[in-house]
Amino acid sequence: MKRIGVIGGVHGDEPLGVAVAREVGGIQANPRAMRHKVRFTETDLNRSFLVQIPISYEERLATRLERVIRRGHYDCIVDLHTTRAHNSTCAIVTTEPNAVHRHIMHHMGLKKIVIMPPSHALISVKPDVSLALEISHGDRTYTKSYLVNRLRTLTIPSSRNTNRETIEIYRCVQHVHKKTIQRLRIPLRSFKNFVQLSVPQKKKLGLHSDTDYYPLFTKGVTIADGAFTLLAAEKKGS
Ligand SMILES: [Zn+2]
């Protein structure tokens, strides 16, 4: 039997994932944050998994969710998110994209995938079968009905039909703080998500001039801890 885990509401202020997860019988991750319409109540749930000593409300919640995820023996896990960054709907993984990731991407019509370093995110619990979907706010393709339909018809990839479709792979190499950008006097609006940095931008940031960098999630992102606004990444298609 196929076991597909759909998770919504890891961030309580992202109602699309909540609605989709409800529709497909998925997991509502953080009902307390959802009730208060906030991203999280004590610590960001998507930075609260796999901690040594769970103390905050979300860290303890993550421990319970982790157990649910492990006991579920899922073949695929899709964690639904939305971002206020424009034109950047993409998949996020914390390991090299494998056949499962490629299968989900093909089925969901996704072209871009970002490899993040291993972290305390939900997808880090079972990285080989997990993918986070970061849907751009106002994306006309990834509507609730489209997502419900795609997730309902999602199957498990067999070893025979490995998808070899070309996808754009971005690797996160650095988080750049908004304050750094301001200090270096680079206009934030000059960065476009998934569009290669210009030579002057690279120079100002002190990046290797012969390496390609692509900003990710730069626009309108309000992370409570101010941890990152811009990610520079290397792209390779395969
Ligand atoms: Zn989110």
C-alpha cells in the first residue's frame, strides 16, 4: 500500500497548506499557531526538529510529530509551505535529489529544487523521502484545487520508472542577512529570485566572481528572527 504523508501548517500563518492537508487527510502540524494566525508561538517549528533537549512548545510538538512521521513509514512526505517571495515556487530538500524527489517533482509539475544544508526542519526527519513545497504567494498554478488533485493522485515511484526529466538544481551555499545587504548598500530590490547575480553584486558581496550565484526568497520575506533574507546558491541542471 502506498503511504503518502501530507503536512500543512508547520507555519501557522500559511493557510493554503492547512486547507490542502485538511482536504487530503493530512497532518495539521501546529494547530496552536494556526489558531493565532502566527508563524509559530515560541520557536519556529521548522527549526525545532531533531533537537537534543526539546524545551519550547514547538520543540516538544516537533518531538511528537517526529514520532508520528517515523511510525507512519511513509513512502513520500510532502510538507506544504507558502512564501511571500514572488516567482519562486520550488521544492526544497536537505539531501541530493533522488528518484523519490524527482518523481514528486514531475507529478507536481515542479522544475526548481533547492538543496538546503541538513537542518532542524521537518524534512530532515526522513530526508530521503521528504520534500517541502514552497509555493509562491499568488502563484496561479499552485492553487488549492490543483494541489489537492495532484496529491490525491500521487503514487510511489517504482525503481523501473525513474524520472530523468531535467530539473534545475540550486544548492544553498550561504545565508546572507538583510542587515549585511543594507550595510553594503546594495538595494534589496535589485535581487531577483532565481536570477543570476550580476558581476557588481557579486563584487560588493565579496563572492567568487567566476561562480554563479542565484538569490532565493529575497522579497517580502519576514523571518521573525531575521536570520536570512537572501540565499546565494549554485545552479546546475541535470
Ligand atoms: Zn512555511
